[in-house]
Amino acid sequence: MLIAALALLTVGVLFHGAAFVLESLMWGRPTTRRLFGVHSDDAVAATRVLAVNQGVYNLVLAAITTAGVVLLIGDPGSTVGATLALAGGAAMAIAGIALLITSRRAWQAALLQASPPAIGCTLLVSPLVTAST
């Protein structure tokens, strides 16, 4: 179950890493503009600071989760690793839910953002819950 949890959390890391690249490094490019529905030059300029900030936020989530995954690979019983993986994964899932609530047209991106880390977190904590009962 740990391997599946770490794999799903890694999918979340990859999603958020890609989001960082798109939002912080490639915001004005035509492909990114189409993907996010930002068509005019004025809209790109007006949203650039927000996009960069959001991209860095995504990078931080990916970094926290990556640290947890790496620690758990090295020591499957690592409390620090589990805490970091769960904190990052839960934040990713919550952000995906917020996207779904605020932008119904982005439902596919929201599910891709939220589902893998949410399932990964569930798989990560399920042995802990079972052990405590």
C-alpha cells in the first residue's frame, strides 16, 4: 500500500511541478494562454504576478510532498516523511477541490489535481488507522 500511496503522491508532485512551469515560467506563451483561457495581451499582463505567485505556491507543495516521499522511500516508518507527504498531499487535494468549486469548467484539471494526492494520502494513513484500532 505504501508503494501505491507514494506513486499517487508523486503524480501530484508532477502535476504541481508542471503547473509551476506553466504559471511561473511560460505564462505569456500561446499554448499556456490557450490552456488557461487568457487570450488578450492585456489579460496576460494583468494576471502575470498572480500566475507567478500561484506557480511558486505549486512548486512549494511539490517540494514538501517530494521531501516526504523521499524520506518514506528511505525509511517507510519515518514520521517526518509521513507528515510532510500528508501535509503536501492534503494541500494539493484541497487546492483541487477549491478549483472545482470556483471554476466548474476546470473540472478535469481539478480532478487531476485533487484525486491522486487525495487517494495517496488515504492509502498512506489507512495502515495507521487500522493499527490504532
